[in-house]
Amino acid sequence: MSAKQEYKYSVPYKVRSYEVDHLQEASISTICDYFQEAAGLHAQELHFDISDLQEKGLTWILYKLQVKVHEFPKRWESIKVTTWPSTGDGIRAYRDYELFDKEGKLLAAGLSQWMVLDIQKKRPVKMPEELMSKRFATDKHVLDLHKKNLPKLDGQDSELITTVSLNDLDMNRHVNNVRYIDWITGYNLPDHLRDKKCTEIVIQYVSETKNGDKIFLFGETDKNTDKEMNHSLFKNGADRVIANARTRWA
């Protein structure tokens, strides 16, 4: 997998104490935070940051995110995220991510699918041409592109896990994308996974969530393997799904 160098953008990080778990390792949601921050910095440099779009009555929304972790970085470890955008189908745009240690070893990879939303109409619109022209034209990615819809589980069996606060919100005044991953990987796990870590996730975002919404979660272990789970998040009851996901644990 390679992309033209001028489309690549790299950001150095150091894993901080409050970003690690009891094993002194970053979690998959921390890695997603690194990816999200690098994407935002790169978009700002390319002049299609969320604030640039908002001036035109538009905004970015994350449709789907895939992450696979090979090895979790440890406390105080120096790491680097490299990311680049690639052309999509006119409605969706893609962005790849790679996370390396200081020796250049690949620790994790990610692939996100984005859409541009008309803020007033609350509908996706065709990707502006000036955005498409600043992307690497390729169908190859660091992970195989996940194309199918993820299943929605039965919300009648979901459990209340939290209420959205102001600290959960992003620049759109909606819940930050990574918070959904925190909820899915941090609540209501079956006993056999409580000493495991989530090493892979595919999450499909369905609906926005705002301050004061009550969040419900249901997850079930895959019938064919006890290392994978399907999850659905709901808001304010059992009917309004906000995200579906599939995870793998090790």
C-alpha cells in the first residue's frame, strides 16, 4: 500500500499517562483519537477543515470507521500517525491511517468513510469538487473496505449506560465520534472478555446524539466465535439506533 508522498501527512505523538489502561497501554479508542486528530490537522492544512465547510453551510460527518491494532503503544512511547485522503464515489470520501512506533514498525491501521452534510437540510450532498481534487486517486487502502451495512440488534434488550453531557460534544455540538467507541468497548462486556482488549472494530454511525440524550447499549457474542461481538447503541429508548458495530477481542 502506498500513496504519493505529497498526499501524506504525519503527526508525532507521545502516549500520555491518562491515555493508558491498567496494562499501561493505549486503548483502541485512544488510537482512534490519534487518528481523528491527525485527520483534522491535515484537513486544516488542505483548507477543508470542518470550520472551512461550515462557512459554506456544510460539515463533515463520519459514516464508518474501521481500525485494526497489531500492537498497543505503551505509556510514554513515541509514536507517529501517517494519514492521507483518497477519492471515493462522489458521496463518500475515504481516509487511511497508519500508526508507527519510533523504529517504523506498524502498530495499527485505520480506514474511515466520510460524507459532507448540508447543515440546514441535514442531508448528505455530493462531495465538492475542490475537495475531490485534493485526494489521492486509488481504490487500494490499508484495510479492505467494509461495504456492507452492520446489523442492528434488538433494542428491547439494551441497557442504559450513560447520559450525554457537554463534555461529550464536538464542534457540531454532537457527541464526538470516539465517545461511541468508548461506550461500545467499555460497557456491558460478557465475563469471558473482561480481561481482553478490543483489537479490531468496524463502527457504522447512524444518527447524531446530543446533550441530555440517554444512551442504551446491547451487545451479543458471535455464535461462531467467542472473540467477536456485535453491538448496537440506542438513544432515549429501544427504537432509535445511533450506531452499530462489530468488534474483535484478544
